[in-house]
Amino acid sequence: MKASNHIMNNLKRYGSWALVTGANSGIGLEFVRQLASHGMNLVLVARRGDVLAALAQELTREFTVEAKTISRDLLEEDAVEKLFQALSGIEIGLVVMSAGMEATGHFTKLSVGRHIQLARLNIDVPMRMARLFGEAMVTRRRGALIFVSSLFGYQGVPIAANYAASKAYILSLGEALNVELKPYGVDVLVLAPGLTDTPMPAQMPINMKKMPVTTSTPKAVVRVALRSLGKKATVIPGFINKFYAWENRLIPRSWPVKLFGFLINNAFDKTRRDEFLHTKHFFGK
Ligand SMILES: NC(=O)c1ccc[n+]([C@@H]2O[C@H](COP(=O)([O-])OP(=O)(O)OC[C@H]3O[C@@H](n4cnc5c(N)ncnc54)[C@H](OP(=O)(O)O)[C@@H]3O)[C@@H](O)[C@H]2O)c1
């Protein structure tokens, strides 16, 4: 069977509607496009409503699917609960939690507010979504959740400490739920991409060309995720990324942390050091 037919048949098992957060950009946008190409109807969630509306029009024009938009800041009080209530009339079979933010710089230089926002968007929001939509899926005995973690979730990462910690939380939550929800017909996948060509890394104060990593396209990352859904608990697209994640298990935990710290320091944008770091060199010299 062709890979695309296999994905389409797999997705049909969950139902006809998918919800994607972070739907209007980067990895979330690519999930939207690929899911629509497999015939899934879509609920698109992000803040910028005009971008969502244009996307919904594009989807209904290009594919024979329905698309609903919900323009919402997921950081608002009870945003997830309100989203769940607003969708009570639709059976959401697949939830992709891609909305996220980064916070790069010395932990003690970035504002407490930014750290709190990051923890809420990257940890609290997907946890609440999995709790609410997951329960409905368990009751129906079918459904799927896709968490978007990161290669950074596999070890502590200096200068991106809170971000990496949030992604470690997602990795652990998703791995556990994969086993816990499987008997109830709910598939859970943690997607852990390495560097991917989206607006997020482009705005970070790091020259990614100086990092010894390869850049994936959102298309390749999402294709790997949809192929792995229902088969694996976690997936890391790209051979070098897999290597970075798995060598960690064979060496002392502190080594990859120091390695990432060294690599990020080396690649930090020199013109933006004052803004994000306490000293010229993050090791304090
Ligand atoms: N790109 C990478 O290299 C990479 C690597 C590993 C993991 N990831 C993870 O992949 C996920 C997607 O990242 P990306 O690279 O695709 O980033 P992106 O292009 O910046 O997309 C982020 C998305 O989240 C939405 N969003 C941001 N804040 C929001 C809020 N408060 N409420 C609702 N929606 C919000 C944005 O839309 P609005 O601005 O319209 O709200 C946008 O659709 C993130 O969880 C990220 O941590 C990315």
C-alpha cells in the first residue's frame, strides 16, 4: 500500500476532524496542509485570525474539506476550557498541539513574565488540551494526540534552559500517555524535531549556520510524524538528530548539557549578546 494511502486509512480510524494549534505558521501550518490533503476537516487555532481565515479559504478551495477557524490567545485565562466548550458539537478525532514559544538567553536575564508565558504555552496548555480532549477520546474509544516536543527535550540546554525543560516535560507526558491511553483506543505520539526551517529559529539570537546540525523542512518533519502515528510513542526526524538524542543514554547526563552550552555560546549572535546575556561569554568570562 502506498504510504499516503496508509496514512489516510490510519487517520480515518480517529474520525473526520482534526484540531491544530499553531495552525498558521511553521510546523502547525504543515500539519494543517498534510492533514487536509488526507481528507481531514480542520479546526485551526492561533492568535492571528486574518492569517487563519486566509488559510481556511485556501484549504476549502484546494481540498474537499471543511475548515473552522478559532482565533484565540491560548495564554488567556481558561482559553483551553473555552476552546473545548466551543467545539462540543464536533467530534475531534485528532489533536495536534504545535503552538509554542522559545526564550533564548541567560535564564536570569530574561523576564520572569516571559518564563511564565513559556511555561504556560509549552506545558500548561498542551497538558490541559490532552486532559480534556483525551477524556472525550477515551469515552469514544478512539482518537489521537500529537505533542510537539523538541530535540532540546532530551537534555538540559544552557541559554535555552526553560524552553528545553518545557520540552522535556512534554516528552515525558506524551511517552507515559502513549502507554496509558493505548488500551482505550487513543494513539499518542511525541514529535521531537531538531532544527526546522520555520519563523521560530529565524528570530532566535543564534546563528544556526554555526550549529553542527542539519535543518529539516516542516514538510519532512510532518510526513515522518504522520507515518509514525499509531506505531511509535516518540519520533525524532533526521539521522543526526536521532544520534544526538540517543547517545545521551550512553554517557553521563552532564556531557550533552555542556556540549549544547558550548555549541550555543559559539553560535550566539555577537551583536545581540548584551540584550540576552549577562556577560560577553555565557560561561561568565
Ligand atoms: N522550528 C524548530 O526548529 C523547532 C524545533 C523543535 C521543536 N519546535 C516546536 O514546534 C512547535 C511549532 O514551532 P514552529 O517552529 O512551527 O514555530 P512558529 O512558526 O513560530 O509557529 C508558532 C505557532 O504558534 C502560534 N502561537 C504562538 N503563541 C500563541 C498563543 N499565545 N496562542 C495561540 N497560538 C500561539 C503562532 O500563531 P500566532 O502568532 O498567530 O498566534 C504560530 O502559529 C513549537 O512547539 C516549537 O517549540 C520547533
